[in-house]
Amino acid sequence: MKLLASLLTAAALAAPVFSAFAAGEAPAAPPKAAKPDLVKGEASFTAVCAACHGADGNSAIAANPKLSQQHPEYLVKQLQEFKSGKRNDPVMKGFASALSDEDMKNIAYWVTSKTAKPGFAKDKELVSLGERIYRGGIADRNIAACAGCHSPNGAGIPAQYPRLSGQHADYTVKQLVEFREGKRANSIQMTQVAAKLNDKEIKAVSDYIAGLR
């Protein structure tokens, strides 16, 4: 009886599909996600983001990150987490709270289409230390190489790890310190890595990243 009941249930569920084929109709496909609207993205970026991040995402303010060529999925995630409070930043929360998910997607895909301007390392005494940490980590303290997730040239891995190449050293220093101190808590991996770095190492690797290309 249980087998018969199962067969009857399956037949009932399949009936609408068979009826559609019999009538010459294809079953309804799941709705496709809307493509980002780059025109709207540019308008929103200009109105909301450009003052701090530059007209094309190449911020001229060292405390504010460059956004051009950043992975759009990563940018959307950060905006959503600013909005929800998972990433704590009162200024960014105010801006992100005014954006819908569609706005965020449009902005992210527009700014990632802009070419990032290269940056430069400035501290010659520290850059070699920064390179060693970025490329090889610090084995005796179980600190992983940054290149393992962010790639040797800083391009990152789309949707998982952000592009770092050419990023302002001041901004990177601030983020690493906030990860270390628990002020930024939206990446367990980065919290664990930054917890093992001292101020000199953070400054060195941030300066090296600024010159990556």
C-alpha cells in the first residue's frame, strides 16, 4: 500500500509537467537573475560614492579604498554587511542603508569595469619584509602567505578574496589593525591572520601591497 501511495503521489506531481508537454508547452523555467544596469550603477556611484572613492573608483584619499577593478561579488557582500551591521562602520552604514540590493549590484558591476591606477610602495626599509610576508608568510608563527588567497600579483580570487593590488597602504593598515583588534569581524580568516601580526609587519605588508601590479 505504501508503494502504491508513493506512486500515486509522484504521478500527481508529474501530471502538470506531462500536461504541458502534451499541449506543446515547455515547463516554466526558473526566473533568471536580472543583469546589472551599468547606467544606473554609474549614476548611483556618482551620487553616493564618488566624493570619497573618486569619480572612477580610484580614490585619491589614502584612508579610503580604491574600488576600481574590485570583484563585484565582494563589493556587494561588503555593502550588504555594512547595511546589516556585520561590518561595523557608521559612515558606510549610513550610505549602504539607502541602497537596495539592486543598487548595490549596479554600483559594484559599474565600478569593477573601471581600470585601477597603480600604486607605489614608499618605505624601502620595510618593503622587503612585506614581500617576504606576502609571498611566504611567517612559518615559525603559522602565518600563511597572503599570496595564497590574494594571488601573487594581488588580483585576488573573484567572489572569495578581494583584489589588493595597488591598494592604499594607509587603508590596508587600518583594516589589518581592525581585524587584529576585533573591530572588523566579518572575516574569520583575516581575524586569525591579523591576530599574529605586529605593527611593523602590518605596515610592511601593507606598503608592499600598495606597489603590487
